[in-house]
Amino acid sequence: MKWLWVVSRGDVSIQVDCRAARQFEDGFRGGLRAYTGQYEVNLLASSLKARLRAGEPSFGAFLSFDFWPGYLEIFQAEGMHFAVLDMEHGSATLPQAEELCRVARLIDFPLLLRPESSLFHTMKKYLDMGPAGLMIPWVEEEVQVRTVLDSMFTPPRGRRGPGGNAIFHNRTLDRAGWDGIEPNLFLMPQIETPRGVANSKLIASPEGVDALMLGPYDLSLNMGLCWQPEHPSLVDAIVNVRLSAAEAGKPCGMVVGTVEQAGLWMDRGFNFFICSEVTSMVRTQTHVLVQGMRDAADSRRSGASKP
């Protein structure tokens, strides 16, 4: 089966077989340069950064178990603003991660990647896949953030020595080329422990951190409140993280599974959300569909049995 998407830049629109994407990306840029006389570097996470700076409601979703690149097009078409590829809990391979990141860049849709940890070499490797940024799990100390920043930025700001196929996305590999890429990378530490809650202002403060994100399930576990989502102590901890981030001048997001959950957190000051995961969405919609079909069949059976 061929997976196809349409890539557009202004009045240029090309349909692409994504299995040929490795050969396509550089050729597309060269052709666009020949057509227009110029090429604008893909903006990576700049649209998400701008929305959050403006206080605009922003919604994304996880990709943890199913990695079809077409989901990114669906998310974008339906009005989502970003997605997170979950390499902490998910089973995506590096080639799958690279392909998803490339599709996201070509359609100008911010795809963040969540690595397993904040180890320097791990994050460097994932950044070589070409995501728009990183969401880092289980951040508890400012020193972890410094390690992440070292992995994201080339010298003199950091210690990244980039490689991998994603470097072909750069206009050039000189200082000017990296200066066109690095300001558009997104960094979002995730707060999932009481220690992280206590240090959340310090974690949010460094230049280069764009937002904090809660990890409510793991936080509940680590507080001894195994998924009691409305427990007052858990709610207070989550709200305190948002307030600490605001004191540092940064937005803070929340992970939710339903519109109803999102509404509760909107009432507590949140407007930045990761909304469920693709397979959870499928399961929820399947339940609604099957239940609706059963109800429709039952109503017709009962109607037919009446004299």
C-alpha cells in the first residue's frame, strides 16, 4: 500500500509517496528554490511557540502505539496544533521516528518527541531524527534541563554535534544555518513527581525552556494517590506547577483524555493540552459506534415485535 500526502508551499503543491521521502526532501527544496528563487526554512515549532506566547488555546495528541504518518495530516486538518511521538512508552523504531519527523516538517506541523530520559547521548540521537523539539519525562532538577539544552544546541550555546539525515533539512550547515533552526526548537520538561513540583519554577526558568507539561498519572502514583484525578492534594500540586511556570513567564500544559477533563482544567486556568492518544481515540470512537449500532438495532427489534 502506498501512503501519499500533499506538500504545499504557496502555489506549489506536490503529491509524495512517503516511502520515498528520504530522497524527496532535499530534492523538493532544490526544486522550490529553482521555482521561486528562494527557500524558507521550515519553521519547526515556531507556530506552537507563537500560539503559547499569545495565550491561544493549543491542543495536541500522543502517538504511542500506532505510527502511520497520515495521522499528522489528520491532526493538522482537524485543527490540532502539535503532536508528541512517545519513545518513552511507545514502540516506534528509529526509522519510523525519522519518517514521522520528516512528514511533520514537510507539512509544517510541530512534532515533538518524548525520549526515555534526559541522558545527553539519548537526546542527541533523537534530535538527529529531526523533531520540532523534545518533551522530557520525569524532570526533577534544573541540572537535567541544562543537560537537555546542551544536547539541543550546537556550540557555543550547547554541546550538540549533529548528524543523521535530518541535517539535510538545514539550509546550510554553517552558523547561519543553525541560527535558522535552533530558535524554532521547542523544549518542554514534564513534571511527574513531588520533587519536580517543588522545583517547577527553577525547571521552567532557563532560557530555552518553552513550557512545562504535567504528567498527571505518574504524579498521582508518586504522591501515593494512584489515579485519584480529583483528589485535592493532586489538584493542588498540578495547579501549583501551573502557577510556578507562570511566575517564570512560561505556559504550562496538562494531559487529558476527554473533553470533560479538559473543561475541568480550563476552569483551573489551563488552555494548553495533550488530548489523549491515537489508539485511545479509536477505542473511544469504536465504543460509541458499536453502542450506537446496538441501540439502533434494539430499537428496531422492539418496534417490530409490537402488534
